[in-house]
Amino acid sequence: MTPPTHGLPPLGSAQTTRTNNPGVDVPLIASSRARALELARLGFHVFPVALKDGKKKPLTKEGELTSARWSASADVAVVHQAFKKYPNAAIGIATGESGLVVIDIDPKKNGDKWLNKNGKEMRSGYIVRSPSGGQHLYYLAREGSKVRNSASDIAPGVDVRGEGGYVVAYDDVIRGNLKSIKELPLWLHQAASKSGKTTRRIDFSGETPKEGQRSDRLIKYGGRLVAAGKKWPTVEKAVVAEADRCRPPFGSLPGEEDELDRTVLKSLRKYWEEAQDEIEERGSPTPIRKSLDWTKLEGQKPPRREWVIENWLGMGHVTFLAGAGGTGKTNVAQALASSVALGEDFLDRVPKPRKVLMWAAEDDVNELWRRQMDIAEWLKADLSEFQDAFFLHSYDGELIDLVAPVDRESLVPTSMYDELCSQIADYGAEVVILDNVARLFAGNENDRHQVTTFIALLTAAARATNASILLLGHPGKGEGSEYSGSTAWDGAVRSRLYLSRELPGQEKDKEGGYDPIDNPEEDGIRYLSKRKVNYSARDWRKFQYVDGVMRPVMEIEPNRLNAKYPENVVIRAVKKLADMQEWGTMSPASPAYLPKLAKQYRLMEHTNDRTFKDAMYKLRKKGRLALIIVGRYQNRSVKKGLVVR
């Protein structure tokens, strides 16, 4: 069998070609520092790229100049430094970071046939020709959505470059310029979004893989380790371990008997050696010093801290939730996920609905389904309301290690880590719940460095959406232990929660029991406590198991007979809508009619339409609600909305 070309990027330099005008040589690659700086000033995130034999390789890496992928940046100082080091490099544009989606047409794979068929509907404002004769059609990504990379998924010869991808800034312009790029048409956005949601997991259970398909994916996995600067023994051990984790194990299918050594490791070894030569030629990167510029920040206000659940679950970092087996951690997590997906308060105020991704490793589909029906009944919601809002995956009985050791010191991410990153980006998940750490972490729980590395990888996975990660785990065997393993499980996370049958620190009585607090020994009563907090005060909440759901117990039940209650409901609704950048009006004919918005976002609590409307008019008459200018519509006319005074 002929070894496939695996897309391992070689070193190289810029190319030139002729345009349609005879005798005029125009560089296809804009390689000058001035051009790169021009792109950066326009807001494009750029970085240097080497080209050779039609293939490309980024010359800068994540962490070398910035924390971004390939150190792509729109900061002119960073770009100047990058292209000063590589003055003859081609220019790469990070598509996702630049807010772009680029459709790459390859005529050698019949992509031109698809383009000719759909040409009238493409509406691209900027098109360039690539050295191979293909075309790059540039678009602005649609607001609030992300499109993943894909290859020939839309049609043969039609590739997509979006989140996590890049293109080379070729200068052979067919139409328009970088200032005339238009928004991606809706039909094309839908086609590209569907094509980008393919799994990255190396799992072919129940299907017959094509020749070379599994070896290609193993090579790509190893290639990422090489790009991360891992030593060859580490790369080799990690790839062999990943091959064993394949389903079925790599090497067990016909034709794969010696494929690992003959193709996979041989190709990776060559790639690793080329990388070492490049490192010797370039030398070690100089670390960037980026101290805070206090003069520049003078007089400015930092952005507000974002909360999924105010004072309990913050955005952009990992929260660790531990509790003994059988205390109901998964139940609490699933109820929390469902509430957040619908924008319902849970533990504390939920400022707005957020998309939630949950991996459940210990419950099968039927158990999760049964529990979700109970939760939906509690929230008075239909199951269909969770569609495209709560993405719940069962991995019961499957191998889902996110990281695995390859020797006593090295811990490397697996293909399932790539799958997690892919799902976060594909779903646009802002909350990620992982149940539980014993199924996800294959390292040594007592090794401080490995634990810290694992938490850092989870934080990195959340960057695409600034997601909040909620990681579930079990306590150790020792009396009074609230988590198992190294103290890094406490030190590396920003906050730690503990679910128990009694409040931590409750003193034992003489008989060895606990002083009663609302009868904590009663089955079904639980306490969720903040045991480590970096951004809020310590606190706790009581839970009670009712009709299949672990429900937070309200400290004070609303007095619905109180005349002020409906008015308070309206005030809370107006404030919550404002947090979501939504403002209601008093006009029943308006799409933003306040009672209509409150009902849509489930903010009416226990009031009906008539009671809510009457309370709204009373508050307006009292002057508690004011109608002010809150913005402008697309036609520049004034937009007004209700606010609380």
C-alpha cells in the first residue's frame, strides 16, 4: 500500500506567479512586513507562514509571541516583531480570530463544478486565486455563531476555513478587496456549520474504515504533540497508547498488522526530525514581556466579571464539585445545567440563558432521559425547550480519558480532549459539566504537576467560548477528606464546592452523630457548600430530593398574597431583561411588549398575564418604570425601552 500524504507541513518560503496580464509578475504571497501591518490595522489576526512545494507551515507557535494559536495577532507591535524575524514569510490570516469564514475551492477535486452551480448565490465581496488555480471566497462570520473547519464535506473540492483555521493572504485578486467582504449567506452558513460538526474521536465501532483513514488520524494526533515541542520518546509512547485506545484497537483490522511502525511512527519520526532541524536553525524563541500598561488603563473601567450563576459559578475558569458517592452530584449537576439552559435561577441569580454541554460518564442514556423528564416537570418545561440549549452526552462504559501519561513525568492530551474542544466550539457551549474526574484523568492524582497540567488543559479548552467548566469528583478515603489526591485539586481551580449530607465543620455530639440542622440525616437532604472561593464570599445552600430531582430549598418562599409581589416580579423581569440587552415596551403591538418578553424568557414567576400587565401599569404610573432611549434600530431610528428607576 502506498503511504498516504498526511498533511505534515514542511518548511518553505514565498512563491510568485504570473497574472493574466502577459509579462507582469505579481507575488501571489504578500510577504512584506508593511502588508502584514496593514492587515493588522484592518483588524485581521496575522502571523508568518513558510511555503514550499504548495504546502504551508506556521512559523510562530502559541505562546511564542502571544497566547493565541500560532501567535496570530492584530496588535501591530506583535506583528512587527513576528515579521521582523521572518521578513520573507508569507502572511497567514487566522480566520476564526479575524471573524472570517473562507470557502476554499479546489478545481482538481471538482470544487469548481459546485461553484459554477451555486455561483449566483455565493455573493462574495472578496475573492482571490490560489497558486494551485483554486479560489478563496472571503466572508464575515455571522454574528453570534461559529463555523468549524471542514474538508470536502459541503461538496468534493469545497473546504471551509473558520474557527481554528487559517488561510494564506494571496494577492492574485479576482474580485473586490479586504474592505468589501460581505456576511456569509445564511444558506452557506447552514451548510458550512453542518459540515464542521464531524467528530474527531478515533472510534470506528460498527463501521469499516477506509484504507489509511485510522493511520491518518493517528498521525495528526502525533503531529500535534510534535508541534507542541514534545520529545520523540514521549510522542512515540503517546501514539502507541492512543492506538491501543482505538475501537477496535489499531492493528487488529486486516492490513493494519504492521501499519503502526511502517507508516504512522515512520512519518512522525521524519516530521519530528524536521522540527528539530528547524528549532536549531531558528533558535529558542525570546519570551515576550507584557507588563500591564497602567498609564493606558488610567481612567478606564475593567470589564465586569461574568457569572453563569451569580457568586457561585463564574465564566472562564474551572470549578471543582466534589462529594461522596451516592450524594447526588450528577443529579444536582443535571438540574443546574437544565436551569441555566432555560435561564432559570438556581442557587442564586442566573443573569441569562446559556448553552450547556454535559458529559455523563456513569449514567446511560435511559437514566439521563428519565432524570431529565423529572427536571422538566419541576421546571414546568417541555423536553423540546432544551433542544439546542442543553447538549447531554452519555459516555457510560466508554474510554474517555482526556489526558494520559506516557512515562513517569509526561502527561499528554488524547483524541478525546480534541473531541471535547471540538464540541465546545461546535455547540457554542458557555457551560461545560464533566462527570467525573476519575473517568477523564488517567494520570497520577497525587502528582501536583500532572493535576495542574490537567486543569490548565481544561481551562484552555474553554477559551473558544470563555466557558465555565464544572468538574465533578469524589473525596478521598480519609476522614474529613473533601477531595482525593494532591492539594493541587484545590489549588489549581478558582473555586471548589462540596456536596454532603451535613454541613462541613458541623461538630459531632458525644454519641458520634451530628447536631441536627433541619434533620440532615433524613435521606434526601443535602448541603452544597463553597469550600474555596476566589471571587465571592463563602456560602451554602440546602437541597431536598423531591420527585426525582435534587432541588435547592428557597430560604424564603414568595408571599403571592402580598399586593407588592406582582410589582416585584415585574421589576425583577425588567432588570433581568436589561442584563440580557433586551428592553420591553408598553405597546401590545410591539414584538418587545414587556409581558410578551417576560413570558418568552420565563420571567413571570407565579403571575398570570393579567396580573403582570396590571402591575406593569401601576409601576409606570408610580414612576418606578421609565421609558428611555436604549439604542437605535438598523434604520437609525430611536429605540426606546423600559428601565427601573
